[in-house]
Amino acid sequence: MTEKENIKYVQLPKYFDVRWTEFTYSLLFGILKNWRVLVKYFIFNRQNNIKDSKAVDFYKILTDINKLKLLCFLADLGYLYTRFQKQIQSDGLLIFDIEARKDGLKKNIEQLTNSPLIVGWEYMLTQEIVTEYEPSTDTTKIKLK
């Protein structure tokens, strides 16, 4: 399916206990980066009557706009934590710098509640959403570009 349609995807990360934040961010990144491939796969399963209840559930999650927004928010939050984790593990960091880095992280997290991370996943999602109002049924459809 992916070769015919020329779809690119990224491999999901391997699990490592030690770096939970980095793994979680990488997993969310992989899911979001592969979003189109995953949705096409689940649609393909449904069109070919392949019975898989987990695939149906994943499809519902990936196509629910509120869950997709939450996934994007969590990916942006994971990005901030992963970056913080790398900063405090760097050789160039002094013990005196940790407080300032922690305060910077807290400030960035507080900003996420008001507006999306610039060029983050939530920001990109807002740029990709197209809403269409159908007067005949009085409904609004949400689509991605």
C-alpha cells in the first residue's frame, strides 16, 4: 500500500526503561508522523472486511479531533521535557544552572496552556484543519488538508 501511494513513514521507537520521557515523546512523534499511513491502513482493513477490534479502536482515536488535539499537546509537552532532560544531562551544565533551566521549563509548560508551541504538533494541526459547514444537515465537518 505505501509503495503504490508513495507514502513515507518513520519507525516507532524501541522501549527503554531509563529514558521514559524520551521514549514517550518518540512514540507520540512516530504516531503523529505516521498519522496518514495509520489512518489509510485502518481504512484499508475496514474496506477489505478485515475484522480487528483494536484497529477499529485505533482508527476512532486517530480520527477523533479532540483526541488528536490531545495527542498533539502531549507530543509538544514531551518535546519540552525531552529537551529539558537532555539539557540537565549535558556535560556543560553546572549545578547553579539547574534552577534556571527548571524555571524555563515551567514557563514553557505554562505557555502551552494558553497557546500552542510555535511549529509544534498542536500548532501544525491548527494550520492543517479545514472546517466545512453543511447547511442542509446543519453540521460542521472537520477535515485535514
